[in-house]
Amino acid sequence: MLLHFIVLTQLIIFPIFLSKIIYKKKTKNERMEKRMETRLFKNNEQISLLGFGTMRLPRISEDKQDIDYNAAQEMTDYAIENGINYFDTAYPYHSGESETVIGRTLKKHDRSRFNLATKMPIWLVKGKADAEKIFEEQLKKCQVDYFDFYLVHNINEAFFESIEKYQIYDFLKQMQAEGKIRYLGFSFHDTPALLEKTVLKYEWDFAQIQLNYLDWDLQDAKRQYEILTEKEIPIIVMEPVRGGALATLSESAIDILKTADSNASPASWAIRYAATFPNVLTVLSGMSDMEQLKDNTATMKNFKPVTQSDQKTIEKAVSAYRESLEIPCTYCRYCMECPSGVHIPKVFAKYNQQRAKGKDADMFYFLMEYKLLGESRQAHQCTQCGVCLSKCPQKIDIPGELKKIENFAAGSKIKPIKKIKKI
């Protein structure tokens, strides 16, 4: 079985002094009001168990990263009024626009009502001066004097040495000493071995890892969780719904979840799973519309940890889903922009959606939607240059998968639509 409830149970009852994070004990009135679930962090701070990720904010149009500001403002207001106090952004999100927009939407709210997190893009740093310039730019874009949580972004084997070589860690510790960073951490996309090396070499207040019920085994999130918990480093969870994949799943997997609880959305199962672990400080969700925000908020206002029965249901759903899953893409867009113009995440998404329907599913709608991407963005434009390979946190063989999709689409009897408006 992919997941084992006994392992989850052991981690949940892991001695609380190792995690530094505990469930907040609610009063009777708070339980009746269904307030946002929180976890206790350093300095006796309460952090909302649901965090607002801003990598997938509502957009004006599907084919551009331009953010719909009015929709983002409405979502930010709703989040704060409903107890969400952790907002996560980053320098490259929405082609650099995310920090600016979240800075504007949060500006109307009292600074004490939210914690703002952003990240240092280490792949852009070639010296201490670069780090200084980016950091000052982020403060201005976010319209703040300090960041509550600040991360070294995307530590992996390719960038690990840059942290020391370009004095990135030393600079950020200096910013922390000056009061411009309250808590310093890192986001991580690599092996447990490198994670252990990272936490042994540097001192951290928290860490951000990808944790969900599919990657518990697939990407060894289990071992990453154990390493950080043993080192008493609180965890921020990213990709709990795996870029939306665990919200859509496959028809057979959704049927299993709905049979167990007809009122719970597929996304709520994934959010609850990640939030059940005691060393998790907050679970980030990259919400793109108000419906997603309200669903996730309701889940965390009436939070119920995963039970043994729930775990068995999840295992069944995962088994059904994995039979349909072809490519483990989370739509993070780190592979973009492709030099050849291929819209890699969209191509993968269309293909995965079709394959999840089953091998005998009607190809018509897949092919029509695939053609609507525009010929210049389809899989056959890939030149196998390999530029995308080192950028993918999921370690996907992108050129190989694109070739497979090219052949899959070419096998259709429907003629290609070459002149069509891009969506």
C-alpha cells in the first residue's frame, strides 16, 4: 500500500517537545464559532493552519500571468476576516507581479493581522550585491519594513553551494539581526540526503517542503518530515493538493472519496491530510478563486485530523488515481518559459486529464482542447534541448514526456487546427 496509517499515527503522537508546535486548545465559544484552526509557533505566536499561497492568484486571462487585482483584493480581505494570517509569495511568482499585488492587497489591513513570507531566488544571485538589491526591491514591492518569514528559495543540488559562495545565508542573517526578517527558513525540492546536509550546515527557524498523500512515498516526503521533526524545525507545507491534481484526481478516485463523505471536496481530503501532522505549522494552498478559498477555509475552521478510516479511504483513492496518472506535474511553472515556446504545464495538464478518464475515453474533447492551445505551444515544438530538465522540482523527463504526448496527439484522426486564437 502506498500509505501506511501506522506510520502516520506514530508521527502524530511524536513527542510534542520535538516539534515546538501544538494544537491550540479551544474554548467552548471558539468551538461554536468555528474559528480558524491555529498552531503555536515561537514567541507564543498563533499561526493559521491554512496559509494563503500566491503562486496561483486569479488572472485576467488564461494565457498571461497578469493578476486580476480586484479578485485578489476580495480574496485577501475574505482570508483575513476569516482568520488566515499567513501569506506566502515569491520573487518569480506571476512573472514578478505577485509580490506587488499582495503588497497592495494587504496594505489596507493592520500589520498585526498578517504574517508575510517571501523568498530569495538564489538562482539569480551571483554576488552579495545581487542579494541586497533583490531584498530591497522586495520590501518596496510588498510595501513593508520587514518580512515575518523569509526563505532561501528552492534549495536543491544545483544551487546549494551558491548559498555559501555568494554569502546569501550570511546576508539574510544580517537582515534578521537588523529586524528586517523575523524568522529565516528555506524551501526545498530535492533528496532527504541534501535536506539533512542543509539543516546540519545552517541554523533555521522553519522549513518548507512538498507534502501530500501522493508524495509521502513518491518523493519521500515521509523521510523529509522525519528529518525536520528530529531537528525540531517546524514545517510549512507546499503543494498539499499537488498543484490542483488532488482536487481533480480521476473519476474513480473521486467516487471513492465521495462515497466516504459526500459533503467533502477532494481538495479538503488533501488539505486535512497535510494538516494532520503535528510538526506542520501551516498548510499553503495556492487558491485561484473565491470558491477554492471558501472551501479550504471551511475545512480549517472545522478541522478534523485524518482518522484510521480516512486513511484507508485515501489509500484506495490513491491506488485508483495512480492507475490513471501519467505525469507528476504540479504546474509550478519553473520549467517556463520554454525556448521553443511549448507551454509545458498546460500540455501535461491536458494529457493527464485525458489519461485519468481511462484508456478507452473519448479523445474528441482532449484533441479539441489541445488544438486550442495553439500549434506554437504544443508538444511537437520541443527540440529536446533539455533546458527544462534542471528546473523541474519533480524531476520529470520533460522532453521524453513531450515526445510521448506528441505521438499521442498525432495518432488522432482529427486534423490539426493551425490557425486558431490562443486561449
